[in-house]
Amino acid sequence: MSDTFKQGRPVALANWLLVTAAMVIIMVAVGGITRLTESGLSITHWSPITGAIPPLSESAWQAEFDLYKATGEYKNVSGPAGMDLAAFKFIFFWEWFHRLWGRLIGLAFALPLAWFWIRGAIPAGYKGRLLALLALGGLQGVFGWFMVRSGLSGTMTDVSHFWLSIHLLTALVTLGGLVWTALDLRQLAARDAAPARWTLTASWVGAIVFLQLLLGAWVAGLNAGLASDSWPLMQGRLIPEYDGSKGLFWAATHDPFLIHFLHRWWAWVAVVALVVMARRVKPLERKASVAIHSAFGTQILLGIAAVVTGVALWVAVAHQIVGALLVASFAWCAHVLGRR
């Protein structure tokens, strides 16, 4: 084995991780389309291997459609709306492609990891971290199925917004881990530096951003974006009417009007936190500061546009994509602050 491989190949590893991160961002976009087109319950079973092949005959398509007809979503929403086989094929495609892209991400991560591992190209101290990222990817698939299964029980017409948030946030945490690890490896290649440390600033800003992402996932899961088509007021008032009969905590975790309100205004808390972080980053690496400013600025504008357009599909998808880019930018800035 050559000395090059013995010493590890941090640049090659970093580039591989960044390609995987880009695939995760695409996955977030496809997941957003799947959610917005109400496609998530179109495949009612989880077949990790055979599920990669879509129906290949009309009888196979009809069998899948019949399984979907047994769901609460079809009985109470799609069926009464007049869904036919052609419309079913459309929603089936997005759920199938979402799952297929997840499989491709798994292969794009696992196969190069095995190759780098066998060739001895992984620098000391990184094997455990890469295995943890692989495990997160596997959990993402499991959580995705739990999410789908939550919408198949009883008379449910949608998936659980709690499982949807777990599914989405796991993807975003994985994205942040991929970016952070890639930056560590690039730093190692450039000047043989130790991995960056997690700072106090990263902790409190990260907590604020995490809560905003959680609220955003709940907004998506509860279709709460449709609770208002005006900004800044909702229903002609600052604080909308909501169901507080079961207590404030229940309302803040279940009521679409209150969750929309919280997501709308917690965003400005997140902006302040991100501005503080960006100002601390700017003297160290201006590009990272520009990236996070651009991400949250665009995200705010897209969020408002999503509201006033009645959650137009491509505006809402763009909002979700930029949310993923914001996570990547946050990981970059947190890494800059933690460099030794």
C-alpha cells in the first residue's frame, strides 16, 4: 500500500462528503414536493429492495391503487375529489422517487466509505464519525417509514407531523454533520490542523435555529401554511384565533394557526441570532458570513412569498431548499468559530 493511502486522503474524502451533502439537499427538495403534492401515502408498504422497481404493468398499477384506496386519505380526501389511476400514478411517482433517491444516497455513501476504508485512506480519528453519519442515514430511512405508517392507521388522512419533523430534522442534522466533517478534513489537508470544536455561540444559535426548523416541519405536517394568506397580520390581527381549550402547550404543538404564528415570528429571533453569529465569523472568514446572511435573507423572503401565494408549490419547495442551505451555512460558520 502506498504512503499516500497510509497517510489518508482528506481532500478526496471531503469532496465525497460534499457531494453527498448536495444529494441530501436534493432529497430535502424532493421530500418537499412529495409532501406538498400529498404523495407520501401513495405507497403503503416498505420494500427496501424490490420497492426500487415501480409497477411495470397495468395490473400492477391497479394493485397499488387498490392498496391506496384502503387508506383514510383516499376514503376521505382523494377519493371524494375524484382521483383516478392517472392521478394516482402522479403521486406514486414522487413517493417512489423520494425513496429511490434515498437508496442512491445510501449507496453513494456506503460504497465509497467501504472503498476508502479498505484502502486505508481514512485519517486517524474519522472512522467513528463516518460510521455515525452512515447510521444517521439508515435511521432516516427507518424514520421515513414510521412517518408513512403513522398516516396509514385508522381514519388518518395525513402523516403525523411529529414523525415528519423527526424525519426532516434527521436529514438536516445529517447534512450539517456532512458539511462539518468535510471542513475538518479540508483543514487537515491544508495545515494538518486538529478538528474544530463546538463553541458556545454554535450551541445557543443552533438551538434557536433548530426550534425554527422544528416549527417549520410542523407547519408542513399540519398544512399550517394555509392558515393565513396575508402578512404580517393573520386573519386581520397580529395573534390569530386558535384552539386553547386543551392548554397552551397542546395548542403550541397541535393547533395549525398558533404553530404558523410561532414559526412566522420566531424567524426573527433566529435572524438576530444568525446576525450575531455572522458578525463574529466575518473577521475570520468573510465568505461564510456572506453565505449565512444570503441564506436567511432569502429564506425570509421565500417564507413571506409562500404565505401570500397560498403555499404555491415551487415557492414552498424553494423555501425548503434554502432552509437546507441555511443549515449548511450554519455548519460552515460554526466550524469557522471552532477552528483551532
